[in-house]
Amino acid sequence: MTMDAEEDGDDLAERKMRFLFALRSKGVTDSRVLTAMERVDRGHFVKGLFSDRTYEDMPLPIACGQTISQPSVVGLMTQALCVQPRDTVLEVGTGSGYQAAILSQLARRVYTVDRHRRLVREAMEVFRTLNLTNITAIAADGSFGLPDQGPFDRILVTAAAEDPPGPLLAQLKIGGIMVLPVGQSDAVQSLIKVTRLEKGFDYEELRPVRFVPLVEGLGAE
């Protein structure tokens, strides 16, 4: 190994260490979530111009006008979801595939849907590269969920709706948890945790966030 390669390796290790420290400092304290985020290298999901910012705690642009979420928000959403090893999880909004890859470390099976076929295609390529065999990625209108695969133990939505979509609430098991951003504009959104009870739902507001809007229908690509 050359001196430059050693320095590059040391620099990468340092950036990854700072990455995990940033997660903890923002409130991601669940050891299983932190281990999952240590295992799944965000570098596989950030391409092109922004690859040198992979380990910074910030959202970054990806194809189709979407973003890869800020890592601390990914961690906090995953932590709030309380995923158990035998759970089947639905993710609405595949995006880069990073969040689904994290969930795959924690759940038995992950279904992820996105309205953009290109994003689903590219995410599937990364999943294959990383040998993540418990993720099924589907191009579909996520606002309707996946009724044929439900009900789900956990549902995570990575785009903001005005209210939790009825079809997703219906596909949540009793005792199940859904975490999603809600809000009428991209400026005023709250991350909420919905727990399905025997009768009705319990809603807990977690924190302010900013996500792209949840759009119905399939995308152009």
C-alpha cells in the first residue's frame, strides 16, 4: 500500500467515525440502529458530484429531483420505528435505497416502493452489489401501499403528506408502528409516529422536518 493510499484510508476511517459521532450527538442512541448505520456505507448510495460529501450529516440531491435524506434523520426515523428482527416493513419512497438498506439490517423482510422506475432500478443494483437479499423493490404509487403484501408490522414514509394516507393506515397491523412526515407545505412539516391500537390510532409528534411531497401516480422515468 502506498503512503497516499494509507492517508486516504485513514481519512475515510476518520470521516466515518465523525459520521457516527454526529448521529449520536443528534439523538440516535439505539445500539441496533447505530450498528446498522455503521454496516451500511452511505457511499454506495451517493453518486457523482456529491460523493465527497457522503459522510456529512446533510441531505443530498439524487436523480428524478429527489434527495437522499440527512443521515441523522434516517437514524431518528429508524429509531422511532422500533423495528424487530421478525418484522415485515414497508417503506414508501425508495429514493437512493439507503433507508431500505438500513431497515434490511433490522427486519426480516423489507418492501420498498417508489413512483420513479429509474430510482427503483438503481437501488436494486446497489442491493444486489451489497447482497441484501431481504429487500423487494417495486415501482408503484406508494400512497396506496402494497395491499397484496400487507398487513405490515412497520411502515416508514419518506415523503410528506398532508395527513397519514388511509390505505397505509389500513395496512398497518394492530400494534404496528408507522413513522412519516406530515404537513401542508415543504416549510412546515412534523415527523409523527402512529401506533395502531385495537381501536383507532395513537399519534405522537416527534420533531420538525423537511421532506419532498408525497405525490400520487407513477413518475415519468
